[in-house]
Amino acid sequence: MNPEPETGALLQIAGLTKRYPGVTALGGVDLSVRAGEIHVLIGENGAGKSTLVKCLAGVEQPDAGRMIIGGAEHHPADTAAALRAGIQVVHQELALLPALTVAENLFLQHLPRRFGIVDRRAMRVRAESLLEQVGLEVSPDIPVGRLGIAQQQLIEIAKALSTECRLLIMDEPTSTLTPRETATLFKVMRRLRTDGVAIIFISHHLDEIFEIGDRVTVLRNGTSVAAREIADIDIPGLVRMMVGRDLAAEFPPVTARPRGDEILCVSDLSVAARTPPISFAVCAGEVVGVAGLVGSGRTEAMRAIFGADRPVRGAVSVRGRDARIRSPRDAVRRGISFLTEDRKAQGLVLDLSIAANLSLASLDKVSRSGLLWRRTETDSARELSEKLRIKASGPEQTVRSLSGGNQQKVVLGRWLAADADLLIVDEPTRGIDVGARYEIHQLLLDLADAGKGVLVVSSDLSELIGICDRILVFSAGRIAGAVGRADFDAEHILNLAYSGYLKNGSAA
């Protein structure tokens, strides 16, 4: 693109290049962002978005190109230098300290002091104000480790707002938020735009882009391929620029398939002493969605079924037999697999290779007499990588160096290799681009066509409506209703999701 310097631009990037061994993450990116503008940065996973953010934030050093902020050359040696330049980043991967309180995490880099001593009263008051801005109702004194992923995401956003900034970068900030929390965030973003703050907003949710963005820059394969005013483009055109091809629809076609024998039966399961019991079943050839607000108990129920948490009471049977699942190992032995929502902390061994991560749940298939056959492991990994379109230099590349979306594909690939009867996937496409989302949805449907059972937990209601045969709606720890595909209606499902939190128990 090689644009001329734009008049009034707060940030100007030209020809930015970053190379890693065997991979060119950025191959000459151009970007211009004005003060008081929400500028959307979009592209498939591996297109270079996160690497560009890391260069701006001083986490990585570019190999070539220029970054100019407010008319001054920007080449931060570290994150502290980027902060001094007025850059705040809300990263896709959380960077909070779980043992510290909410307030301590918010002000860790600039603790309020009085007479040289940390002023905890002032810190608490300021923390309450920031939490109110992002619509998060938690105590500033609670340890962050006791909060859910979505709540921690809002704390990251509040943390970015704790200091004055000229450029706010938000990398997938809504990926774990409910529609209500997203609306609150957008209100904050519009206020910041009015105050003259420049915002770079990264999201794979195309509806959000058109709701909140002013302009958009599209990255593909490490280069910038287009920059447009949001008003001058539509969704098909945007997708075409991102993936370099047309997608016929957002979701693969869902064909009617016969429901087979019952794979999973959950009876009167309670995950905590005061939570109501839940009961449901999943049959072969069925994709069952699990909807509900953050904190509704949906993830806790899935973890209990998989043996990651011990339920208070209840029973789980697999193919008509009492499963007695007391650990994830028991679940895997009985043909149940679980793709966690927190891929970095619970789903991956980041410093191992792609091949090693893919084979973790199926070591018996790549070993003999207790010895690992690396060639078999590598061949299997290469085949899965091609099937899932994992962008990497090869099976030996470490998972830590992959983009978030490609890391998610590795977790999914591990359970595909295990060939389980039931696959539980929690937020399977969080942080995944539109092209890869389609591919993952098709894989889930293919599993159902092959006679597997699939449970899909998602905060994205359109995703559940797009691919599921029926949807279980959780509300305040209970299943408020089950909706068949013929009766799918977003408003009805949301009413069920909120019903458990209303005094009269009804969302009507």
C-alpha cells in the first residue's frame, strides 16, 4: 500500500517487517490511525495482527519499517517505553496476577502512594470507579484468580483505562463477554473516542466491526491489503479481502441426520452444594449447544462431566453404563474429550512442539512398548495440521510461537486424534477468524455425521443457532430450557438465559 503520511494521523506505520525463524510474521505493513478514531484491524489468524500489536507495545522489535506516533519516531525498547509514549494494550491473552486482588492488578504499575506508602484506601476507591466504568460488579479486594475468564477480561480493560493514553489497542476484548457486557464496553469506547483517544480494535465478530468501527485495515499473510471507511464496505467484501476468496455462508449447511443411540446421560448432577441438579442426554450424530450467561454454571457442569471438578452429587453414564468419572483420565478412557475455554493455562503445553501437543491424548497410537515413535508422531501431526490448516513452519514448531487461533486448532486437533465418542468444546472459536471458524464448524458437523456426539458451549448465540441440532439454556446454575432447531429464536433463548436471575423466575 505504501501510503503517504496522512494529515492528522496520530499513528503512522510504513513497511513494518518482522521475521521469525522460518516465518515472516509481518512482510511490510502500512497503517494510519487518526486521533479520536476507532480503527478496526482485521485478518485471518496468522495474518500478523498480534505481531503488529507486540511491535507497537515494545514486546517485539521489528526488523524493518517505521512507526511514528504524534510526529515522533516510535521504537520502544520495552513495554515501559511504549507506556511512556501513551500506548495502552488490552491483550488477547490475559496478563493478570491471580494471587493479587483486583485493585492491586489494576494499579500494579502505578500504585497510589501517600507519604511513600501505598494508599490502599485511594486505590480501592479508584478501583471501584474503574470497575463501574466497565460494568463489572465485583469487590476490588477479591483475588483475581477466583474470577472467571470473562470477568478477568473486563479487569484487563479497566486496567488499560487506569492511566491516560493516546492510543488504546484492544485485541479481541469481547471474545468472552456477554452482549450486555459488550454494549457497556462499546459505550466506554465511544466516550474515549469523543475525548480524542485513538483506538485500534481487533475482532473476529464482523457485526461488532460495523457497529463500532470508523475505518478498517485488512491484513493478509503479514501484509496490509486494504484500508477502507467502514461506511464504504459490506461484510462479503470484507471477508473476501481477509481470506482472498468468497465464503458462500457464515456457517456450513446443517443437514438432517438420524439420531443414534444415547452416548451420554447426565442425571441429577450438582456441581456445588446449593446449585440445582441438572439432567440431560446427548445421542450419537447430535450437536447439542450449551447457552447461558457467564457464571450461569455451563462450564462448571462440563468440567464436572469430564472429571476436572468433583460434583457434589449426581451420576454420569456413557452408552448406558455408569461411568464413575473421577478424573479427566477416567473421562478419556470412557471416550469423552474436552476442549477447554482457557487454551493457554489448561489446554496446551506451550513450550512443546505442535506434534507433541497433538499426540498428548493418543500416545498409544504413536508409541510401542512405552517408546515414542517420533516419525509416526510427526507424520500424524503433519496430516492433522494440513486438515486443520494450522499455519506453522512444521510440526516441530513450538506452540507458544503460534497465533491464538492456531493454538486453538492444535487443542482441537489433539482430541480429533484421540477419536473420542463424545467431544465437549468450550468456546471453540473464541479468537478465531471467519475463515477458520467455518472450517472448525464443518469439522464439528463432520464428527456428528460420523456418529459422534458433540457438546458446544459458546457465548456466541449465533454460533449455536448456526450449527446445533438443539440448545440447552443454562440460567443461574440450572437448565432453564431445551430448544429444538425448529424453534430456534435468539430472543426466546436470551429470555431463558436471563430467567433464573429475575425475582419471579420468568423472563417474560
